[in-house]
Amino acid sequence: MKNDCELTFENVCQSKSKNTAFIQSCRDKFEAQKWKPLTKLMNQAAALVESLIASGGKGGGGGDTATAGKRKGSDGGGEGKKSKNVSPQVRRQWRAFSEKIGEFARKVEAIKGKFAFAFVEGVLVKAIREGHWLLLDEVNLAPAETLERLSGLLDGDSGSVALTEKGDIDVVQRHPNFRLFACMNPATDVGKKDLPVALRARFTEVFVDEMEEASELREVVQSYLRGTTKNQDVVSIVEFYLEARALTKKGDLFDGANQKVHFNLRSLTRTLQYVNFMQMQGYTFERALFEGACMVFATQLNPVCQPLMDKVRCLPLPFSRIAVFCSRDPIAETMCNA
């Protein structure tokens, strides 16, 4: 409800700067679980927006709710300001939200000193009702009960879902504009499984190969490093990653349990995320990159594979930089001596 308040209020009220304090105050009350003050603030916002809607959205440039609902220029000083008209859709959204505020206030009064449960509809039900697009990531890791509910939702052109947990006997009909996308990795790792055949048949399936094109990988590296490094360093990182993957494909790298090691795009992005974080802590790019590569690509390796990996790790980066760093760090010097 708090999120709906912020979104709907911003759609109606044009001035975001004036209402920053109000929105922040709502967030503070919500996080502190101060329900009565939160209800009071939302009621003030509802009264302000109702006045804007009643005047056709031409009242005061969005108003200032930061001062407990008191608007400057209420005596006509805001007549010269231009404001966008409130669309019928936004009016319906806000009036529906106003009803939610009243219902919430009644529940706050009713549960004083009591412990209450309530069924809250999630993003899936909201998307079904309102016709949004929804992406389910790692869908094959969902419980079997959840996947069974999706099957009914995707059944034909009139799919629906019944909220039995809520006690409703009426089903939620699928909006014509509702679209469902799902992503999953192949069920080759431990703990992963394939989708049930009946559910999988309801999707249009697109297989995406592992990203191994150097030009595409350079774009990924550049997007993570946000243009803070030279182009040659980007090329070196991509070369290192491709060399490491080549070694895993040959079966030359294995971990401490003598199991084959897998390096993928997630390994590369974790290294880049580490580089960004450590640079904010004051590390140089070279040291952050070296430690990130060691952490992600070398830590899990069996000791007999370390010399092979050390060559790959040190070769793509400029020798002068690695040499300077290793001369200052005896641990790094040991790791770089292949």
C-alpha cells in the first residue's frame, strides 16, 4: 500500500521536490511500524489529491504535503502555475487507493493489542489483474505446488487462478495484456531440475547459448566498469576470461574435491562487481582486479592446478603493473610466480 501511495501520488502531484519530505516521512513511519501516524499522513495526501481532482488538476502545481497537508498559495497564490490535468485512469487509481486507506485505518483500530493475519496479493496476482508483463527468473527452482498453479494460469486463452488461500471462490481472470516470461538454466548443476513437461509445453521456448563472443563480452565488462578503465584493460579481462573457460573445457582445472570446475558469465560479473566495490574502498584498479580474479577463479582450485591458472591470470594484464604490485605484496608475488 505504501508503494501504491508513492506511485499514485507522484502521478497526480507534479512537484517531486516539494513532496520529498512527505514521501520520506511515510517511509520512516512504515519502517518504524508506526501505523497510526502513517495512516494520518496518507489521509492528508488523500484530502490534497481529492481537492486537485475536484478542481480538474489545476489547483496548485502539485501542492506541498511536507507541511502536514498545508499548501502554500491556498488563497490563490498558485493560480499562475501550470499543472498537468489528472487523467481519468489516475483518478480511478487514487480513489481506489483512498478506499484502501480507510480499510487499513479500520484494521489498525481493530487489532490493537492483538496479532492479526491478512492475505496480501503478490506481484503475480497484480500482474494478472492489471495486464502487466512479469518475468520469473530461475523458474525451475520453484516448488512443485507453485508450478502447478502456473499451469492453470497458462491454460488456453482464458486462463485464470483461484486464490484458495484467501478463501475466495471466484477466480482471477487473466487480463488480455498479461504476459509471462520465465528464465532458467539447464538442469545440469546440483539442485536444479527440468520444468514439468506439461508446463514447459505452454511456453514458447528460446535457447540462448553461453556468451563467448569477445565483442559481446567487452560490452558486458564496459557496462560493469562504467567507463572507468582503459579499452586495453577491457580487452585483457575478456582474454583472461576466455582463456580460463578454455582450460575448464579441456578438463585441465578441477577443485579440491577433484571435481570439474565451471566458469561462466556469472564468474566474470562477480569479479567485476568486486573490482567496483574495492575501488570505492580506495584500492587501485590493478589490485582490485588481481584480488577479484584470485577470489573467483583461483580459490576453489586444487593446488596442482594453481600454476596453470597463475599463468593465465598474469598473462593478459600488463606485466609492468603486475610486477609492481607483486613486488609490494609477498603473497601476490608467490601466486604470480608460475
